[in-house]
Amino acid sequence: MHHAMTLQERSAARAAELPGAERTQQSTGDWETWKVGGKVFMLQTAMPGEPVVILKADPADVVSLRVAHREITPGYHMNKMHWITLHPGGGLATELVDDLVTESYLLVVQGLPARHRPVDPETFRRTLPRS
């Protein structure tokens, strides 16, 4: 991760680039929420002592992501099968953070009725640059 940008700043910057993404603040607590089509795809908060990012993830990828990266743990206050938490620490590449934010967004977009989708998830995936 580039040292000039924190994990939360990087994930927020990527989320802001996604069509139809909206940032809101929860009315209770210190949670920032990003939604698409009214559904949450990313949350940011501070766990005791550290700012974290919580993302939706494909259940098929959740365990392997946690095994491969010590900075990725089960979703904080979320369904552990469908959500992951990213922790700061410098071990996550910027490209991985961008990919995880994008994938979380697309998983939520896929669940929206077709008429409410800001993008076609499959077309959008194919147009993403590959690292």
C-alpha cells in the first residue's frame, strides 16, 4: 500500500470511482457506509485501536483470502461467510485493495434487479484492467 494513503483512504477512493456508489454515514456510531442501489457493499469503522474496511466477498474466496493475507479476517459484526475485514499494516497491495472493493461492489450489483443496476456486472468485470 502506498504510504501516503491509508487503507481507508484507498478503499474510499476506489469506491468513489464505481458507477452509482454512494457514501453515507450511519446515524449511530462511527461507521461510514458505501452503497449501490441502496445496498451496502463497504463499511469503514475503527475497531479497538485500528481503522478497518469491511467488504462483501465471494464465499468461495473468503477462506483463501484469510489464509493468504494476515491483514484479512472474518467480517467484523457481519456474516463471516460473506464478509471480510481488511486491517492496516502495509501487507495488502493497492491493486488487491482495489480488486476487493470492486468485487464487493459487483457482488451487490449482481443481486439488484436488472433495471436498478448501474452497470452490467459481467461486462464491467471484462473491461477492468488486469494487473
